[in-house]
Amino acid sequence: MVKGLLQTAAAALALHSAAIQAQPAGAVPALLQLPYQSANLPSSSEVSGFYSGWHFSPIWFNGNAPKPAVNDLLAILQRAPLDGIAAGPQYAAQIQAALQQAATGSPQATAYAEHSLSEALVLYAQAMQRPVPGMIYGYDYMRPKQRGAAEILRIAAAAPSLEAYLKQISDPNSVYTSLRDTAWRQMQASGSTAADPRVIANLERARGMPAKGRFVMVNSANQMLYMYQDGAQIGSMKVVVGDYNKYIPRWMPTPLVTSMMFYVVHNPYWNAPDFLVRKNIAPRYLAEGDKYFKYRGYNVMSDWTHDASIIPASSIDWKAVKAGTLNPRVRQDPGPDNFMGQLKLPFANPEGIYLHDTDEEDRKLFSYSERTRSNGCIRLEDAPRLATWLLGHAPVSPTGQAEYPEQLRQGVPIFVTYLTAIPENGQLTFLKDIYGLDPGSNTRVASGK
């Protein structure tokens, strides 16, 4: 969408430039020959720099008459406190006053209103392009990049529809828009002028998802996964996410992650976390010996590399492992008892988080109302169904090879987020804040206290 707007902008500006060159000297619209005054918004200096070299038609006016998109921008500013711009209504009032002055026909007043509108647009667009607080980006290209004032205004000037451009900026995706619009209707109905800080925080976490194409969203707050196609939710399933682990006295919440899935792994291995090796596996090996490893399909690996070899479990000092002074790599073979199940769906992130299937023994976890029982990774209620949607066919491994990757035809974005505010029947429902991430939370916090 943005790429298309940029291309359209470039073409339109080329035509404008050719037209200006063909005009006699002094044919530039009189409005743009005036010095622009600052409307004193935070983006004033950036916008002043843009207009100092602008020789085309005004963005917001046809002659002395404001374009219809001006009303759209004013409406956006009125509800902007929900977007994290608390002073949005004040900026709207300032612009409305400038428009009243421009209605007198004064070129200076019209110039001031034009400049004020552009300052407000830049301020809003840059706020909507900021990275999500606390979000881990698996790839740098997925991190939102703030555009400069000149680029924002050039796209606006060349957009076939200024109204459509404003809508594209203010409605980044269907999840965000549904949540914000529901909150805005409730604010209007109650006469409130202050946005709920919890809603603002939730909108921050929802902002980075796309408007088009396929993507997967995991909401750790309600322990659900959703599949989206062009903004429409087309499927969902329960998941199990991270929480307090009984083996160590700390939190292991599932982090916020934006990344991309490129393949499905059949017949995955499971590498046991160090704390499980220390607290569970080492005592069991000391009590039962090699038969315990054989029963569970465990092997001790020589190191953590891809080419690691199997070494005898009897060669390990398991008392030292239990004491925490030795940390061997224990890997579980694929099979019906593997904790990963039959499928793993990885995506790049520094925390080693991924989606995975579930063994039969742990399927009972999906019957719980609060499914915060993992070590941070995300268990899937129906991994084959998600894999089928991603691959375009049933996830049948073409080989019995362990850790066999099957590439997707096209990468699919994944957004692991945390939404405690849910629109339901025209109202917002607030879920239990299990991770304590919302402003004013009096529940548990991710730091472990």
C-alpha cells in the first residue's frame, strides 16, 4: 500500500514539476509565495523546511476553500488521545480557529491554516509509525520506520485521494481499528474527554499488524491464536503461553514478538531447558539410570551445535548436573512422546520462542480456562490445522527424517502480542492482566515480583 502511494507520489510530482517548468515566471499559486508562520505544533520546524522549497499547489486548499479531507483530519485529531496524542483535540481546535480566519479570504490566514494542517498530519503520521514499546523484532525490516515530514507531505500532495491517504494512516489494521473505534464510541457516549490508559497501551500493542495479506496473531492475554486474511479473522485456536514455572522462582512470560514464519518443521527434536535437566531429568536418571532415558527417548549431546553427536549418558556426572555445576545438552528424539508433538513452527527471535504441537500427555492443558503453563514457547491446540493453512496442504512429512523443514510458498508474518481490551458486542471487555503490563495494574508483573 505504502509502496504504491510512493510510486503514485513520484509520478504525480514529476507531472507537477513539468507543469511548473512550462509556466511563465510568477505563475506559482499566490498562496505559496507567502512566508508560512509556525502553528507551534511539535512538527513545526520539519514542516517549515518542507514548505520553504515547495512550489506546487497547496495540499489542503482549492483556492481559498478547504478540501473535504480537512474535516477527516479534524476528526482524527479529536480521537487522537486514543492513539497516544493527548493534545489532539487542542490541535483540532487550533486548526478550526485558523480555518475560520482563512474563511475571511486573507492569504496570510489561509497560509497559516495550510501550514497548521500539515503540521498536524506529520505529527499524527509519525506517532502512528513509531515502534511498539517492548516489542522484539525478529527482522530489522519489520521494525516500523518513521518517515520525515517531507516524505509524508509529498505522498499526501500526490495521493489520488487525500481522504484515502488519511484513512490508510489512521487505520493501520482491523484489530487496531476495531479496538479504537469501540473505545471512541464509548468515550462519546459517556461524554469523557480522557482516554483510558489501558486502552492506549493495548492500541500500542496492536498497531504494528498489517492491513492486508495473511498473518498470525497470538494474544497471550487470552491465550488464543488467530489467523487473518486481508484484515478478516478466518480461524482461531487455543494456545498455552508462558507463566510462572514451578521449577524455578521466576516469571517466564511469552514476550512480545514481531517476526516471519518461513517453514514448518516435521518430526522435531526437543532440547530440554537447563532448569528441567537440573530439577527433573538429573534426579530421575540418578534413580533409574539408562532405562529412564530410553523410555523418554532422551540422549545426551556433545554440544549445542547442529552437528553435535550423541555421547553416553553414563559419562555425565549427574550429581553435578543436579547441583547446577554442570549443564549438559539433553535432547529428546521425535516420536509420540516428544514434548513438541509432530510439528514445530519457528520464527526468528533472540528469545528462542516458537509455536509447536503438543504431545498427548499435555493436551489436558487446553481444557484450562487460564493456559499459562509453558516455559515461554507457545503450544498449539491444533498444530496440523495451522500448518495446513500456512502450507496450503495437509502437513504430512515426506520423509521420516528428524527435524525436516518444509518451506512455505511465501513467508507469513506472526505477531505475538498482549491485548487485554477486547471489543465484544459494541463494548470493551477487559481481561485479567496476567502479566501486569497494563497501566495501573495491581496484578503480577513480568519482573517476577
